[in-house]
Amino acid sequence: MLFDRFHPFAIFLFAASLLVGLSACGDLPKPFAHEGPVHSNPLLKSVRTDSVRIEMGASVPSSIADPMSKSALNAFKQANIPASRTLDFVPSYIIKGGMKIYQDDASAPETAEFNWRLLDGTGTALKSFNLKITGDQTGWLFFDKQLIGEIGRSLGMEIANHIEGRKIQIRKKLEIPDDQFARNNQPEKLIPRFFIAEVVGAPGDGALSLDRALRRLLKKSGGEISYERPAATHLVKGFVNVSEEFHGTNDIAITWLVTAPKGQELGKVTQINRVPAGRLNRRWGDIAFAIAQGASNGIMDIAERHNRKRTQKNGLKIPYN
């Protein structure tokens, strides 16, 4: 895909594709994000577990609110969390979206600070999610719909991960086995523990920046980081390939290989895009974070699929007298 302009945050978020080398059962059906009106049947107004309603504040122009909230709805759909923008939808969580725009010089690109607050169904504030971005040219907020959509998707995924983490914590508090049989047969939650081997072929400070960003985002997604290879459940290695300059641009391909401790390949995350020539020869900055954000989602998916397969192989533990 060719781009007429480039933005560090947007370069890789929509470039990631996941190639999973696992033979597993098909994915469970995912609930649809509600776009249309909800009928007045009281049964339809019952609160759905882990459901979300997105409300964009008056500070967000509709030209920004629409593509951003639609992309966030898709992110929740992928996370199996029912979501809607309609006020008739009664959720267990509410998102209040707001933004501020800063511009010191009328000829300089705007800086936008997005603030999404997560509330429970009673309106109690739980957490704020903030993202601050400076565009690459004046007016980017109103004509770069693709970037606005990616920002919405990123915030949606981050909130979905937080909701999933809360659900696990609540479930742990409620799980009280009644007897020995229940304790023996309780499903084991396997937490991926990653050893980041190395990032090969990255120019500039790419190897260091990618390593740091990936460690941070894998931990944020619920994984653990091991600094000793024998203690890890999954090994991750990155390969970066930058093409020769052509018409002022470089093609870049990044592949993240995920393997089991004994070397069995479990899957790959591949990211491909085109950047301005020489852009990666210095500090990667936000580009490294954007790459790691897309990569961490794919890597976690591979690891969780592998863990589910391991759990299924173990089967139920049936006690014998």
C-alpha cells in the first residue's frame, strides 16, 4: 500500500497480519457491535456481562467521533465484548470520550490529546486512558480518517484488555472450590512467560526501542517477561528487513517468530509497510511503540492459543480412591 504522508503512530498499526502455525478448533462466534436502534422490549435492556457503551463528549467533533468510535466498536467485537453507541443500550461499562487540541503556531501541525474514561454501570470512574499525538501536517485531525480510526481502535483494544483483566480478577475472587474434586479439576490459567531473544537487522536504535516497547506491551497485555531463557514458556525473536531506497521511500518488513522452549515454531506475526527513506536510521520513537503494539497483540494470541492447546491435552484430573 502506498501512502502520500506518513505518521509515526499510524505506520504500523494497520500493517500487522498474523500467521498462526497452530492446528486448533475454529474461533467461537463473536457478538456483533450494535450500530442500529435497540428495540424497547425490556428483556433487551438487561445488562450484558462485560458490555460497553461508548459516549463521545461535546469536545469531540462528529467528523472525529464517528470514525474513532466505529473503530473502537470493532476492537471490542474482536475481543468478544458487546459494544454500542446507542443510549438505549444498557451496559456494564461506559466509556466517556473527550479530546483537547493544542496548536501554538497556526502553520504547525496540531497536537491532539485523547482522554477516554472508563466507568462502571453506576457511573463510578474506574480508569482513564490517554493518548497524545502530534500530526505531520496542519489539519490532519480532519482529513486523515484512517489515522483517527486507528487511534480509536488502539484505545478500544487497550480498554478491552483492561476489562478482561478485571474479569479475571473478579473470577479468581469468586472461585472457591467446594471439595477436592473441584480443586483437582479447576481449569488452570496458564500465563505466557516470554523471553525476548533479540531483534535482528534493525537500523538506528530500532533493536533497543523495539525490545523495550515490546516488553512493556506484553506485560500490559497480561503476559510475563523472563530474563532467563530456561524459565520462559515462549521465545520471541524479531527480524527486520529494510529495502533499498526507491522514489524516496523504503519498504520495511518485520517478522516476529514465536517458538516453544524446545524450538517448535508456534506462529509468526508479520508487519509490512513503506516509510520515508532514512526515517528509521535514527531514533524510532513512536514508530517502535506502534510496531510493538501491533506485534504484542499477535504474539499474545499465538501464546494463548498454544496454552489452551496444552490445557486441553492435560484433560481432567479424576481422583481415584
